[in-house]
Amino acid sequence: MKDASKIPVRLLATTPRGEVHLGAKSRATHLPAGPQSAEGQSELRYGPYLGAVHYLLLRNNCQKILAALAHRLGRLVKLKEVDAIEIRTEKHGAFYHVARADLSVSGQIVSFAVNVAVSDATRAQLERDFTLLHSLTNRYNYKFLPQIYFKGAGIYRELGKPLRWLHMFVAEWLRDYHEFHLHRDQSDGSSQMLLWDLGRGSRYLSKHQCVWLYRQGAKILTLYYNWNNFKQIYPWHHAAGDFVLKEMGDTVDLRLVMVRDYAAVVDFTTSKKAGKLLALILFFLHLTIQMRIDRLDGVGDVVWAEDYCLEGVVPGFLEGLTEGQGRGRRGMPSPTEIHALLRNFTGEEWLQFLVELLGTYNFSQEELSLIRDHGEGHIDRLQQVLADSQELLFP
């Protein structure tokens, strides 16, 4: 029987200058810290960190990763078919470090994401994320969340220090999907949507692609909204890289890679239609605002996307209502009726909803300042998009 420890493995660090094979010096180098850390580097070092990921994948002679491979390939996979493994650093986020494991299986490369928690707080978050992703994947037959395979821990061995365990879970790696963030163009000072593609090079998305981006994001979040108990995916934020994107010619395909909670945000319970409508209106209004908020390059100043964002969000919300009928939506008015209701609200009524929203959903002080500056203009543009049915369709 093949011994998993005999499988050739390469450990690599992904850097702005490209991939670096780990040598003696780079193994001892500290990983970058997450964007919300005051420190410039993590307490972890590249060699022991990637070694911990390697440990998890090989545990019990690769039985769990073999089961994940079988799921991905739709057939039984034996250990002798695994020719080699490459493990590389990919992302150093606010909650996790993310590694990618590429397994060569009979000449075919199969990739997995490994989300790694370091602190007790991020470990608790990792446990919640794993449970939520697993639960939502089983409950809804949608393909917008990554497939989750297994969780565990790997031993972190650093010379001169006690052994420690790093907790992690293994999920589907979304190949050719990348983070995106608003970026300040130095030539004219405008904010452009920049796709972070280290392979082909970062590049701006077109306005048309951005509208599709916002449309799909709104649709995804609306599909998981429960009309009867108000449960929704929340919180989420573009700055945290919760969504990733794949270019599809003139359009894009969007996936949601992280779910931090799935619960009711409003603090009232009701079986009455009026209460359920209010909760849905607040969800919709939050969607139109939160979709517009990002941080420059993911970590800089909080910024506000241009008005064309709403040309995607509004139809995406209505699509989500239409395609999600029957899933926790018994008794909900039709999308056409909801659209008509939204169109009939006055600007003053929308501003009242905005006040209610700010007492219901959480925003940082920087975000609240943006909303104060742009709130009335946002309501005006929202009413225009709702009023013009032609703007709800792409040409």
C-alpha cells in the first residue's frame, strides 16, 4: 500500500513578484498580517504554516482528502493515483490565512482552498463559518457557495517553540475567480473596479461587467433571504473579499465565498404581512446601500460606488425573489407586486425607511458618514431605477 508521506510535495509562497519556492531563508520569513492588523506581519512563518497544512492533508493516510477528491471527480480515488501535491499561500485576510492545495491525480490537477485560523477568536469564527456553509449548501440547491469538505487541525512546528495546532477547513477552490475592489485611478482620480488577477495581471472591469457584478451579488443574497423568519446572510462586505469574480467575456460570474452568520437582523417577530413586508423593504434598502460600499484596494478609505451600481442591484433583487419562490416564502407577494410597492414609495417614505435601516443594520462611523453624504442622492437614483422598468433589463 502506498504511504502518503512518500508523495512528493512542493511548498510555495505567492508574492506580488510571483511564486517563490520555499528555501531555508523563506521558510523562516513571517507571513503578512491580515488587513485589519496593526502589525505588518503575522506571528506565523511560511515553512511551519505550510507544513501544518501539509500535515492536515496527509492525516490518516489522506483518507479525508481522498474522499474530497472522489466528490470532485465523481469516482473513487485511490492513494496510488496521487502523484504530487503543491501547497501555496494565497491570501492573508482579516479572519484567515488561505492556502491552496493542488493535487495531481493521474495527471489531472484538482485544487482545494484551505482556510486557516490562528487565534482563539478566528478559530471560533472558522467553526461557525464551516457550519453555516455546510448547512446552507445542504438546505438550498444553489451553486453560489463553495463546496465544503472537512475540517481539522495541522501541527505547527517552529524551531525552539512548543508545538501548536492550527485549525482549518478544506473547501472547493474556485479556479479563475478573483477578488475585486474599487481602486483610485491615478490618471484622472476616478474610482474604477480592479480585478485582482495575479496570473494574468490586475485589470479594470468595464461598466457593463460592474453592473452584472452588482446584479449577481444582489440576486445571490436575495435567494438566501427567508421571507417568513427574516433570516439572511449578514454581515457581508466587499472590503473583506466575501465575493469573488470570474470574467465571462462581457459579463461575469460571481460567487460568495464566506458566510459569517445566517440569522434575522430585524428584532421583531410577526406573522403579519405588513411586518414581513417591512423586513423585506429594509433588506432591500440595505442591499442597495451595502453594495455601494467598499474600501479602496480592500484596505484603504471607505468609498461609495457610482450610481450605475443600482442598475444591477434592483433587477438582481427582483430576480432573486422570482427564482427563490417556494423556499421559505409561503405567503409572500409576487415579485411584480413587490416591485409595484417599491415604485410607489415617495422620497420622504424612503428617507423614513433609511432612518429605520440605520437603527437595524450595523455600519461603521466611516460608512455612516458616507451614507449621510450620499443618502438623499441615493434615494433619488433608486426611485428613478425603480420607476423605469426598462432599466431593470439589460439590452
